[in-house]
Amino acid sequence: MKVRVDAQRCQGHTLCAMAAPEVFELSDIDGHASVVDEDVPADLEEKVREAARSCPEQAITVF
């Protein structure tokens, strides 16, 4: 599984980082999320799916 954050859509709600802090990091400047590594370890896949579902802006793509 892979994951990406659309920087144009992300509004910095931080819900993804709360759901999967091992996968998402937040910018110190604007709070927007980015992915630490787009390759998601198997044991974190459900957390990443939850993060994608919780994103109000639908900025997270899981594939």
C-alpha cells in the first residue's frame, strides 16, 4: 500500500497525524501534512485508511 497527501487540498486539520503519527508529519510553518514515506508498512495500513477517511478535505490518497 502507498499513500500520498495532496498539498493543494490539505488545510492542516491534523487529523491524519493524530490517526497515524508514524506515517504523517506536520509542517512547523503551516501545519499541513506530508507523508514520511509513501510505502506504508503492513501493520500501519488500517491507521492510514482511518486517516484518509477522517480527512475533511479528502487530501489523502491510498493506493
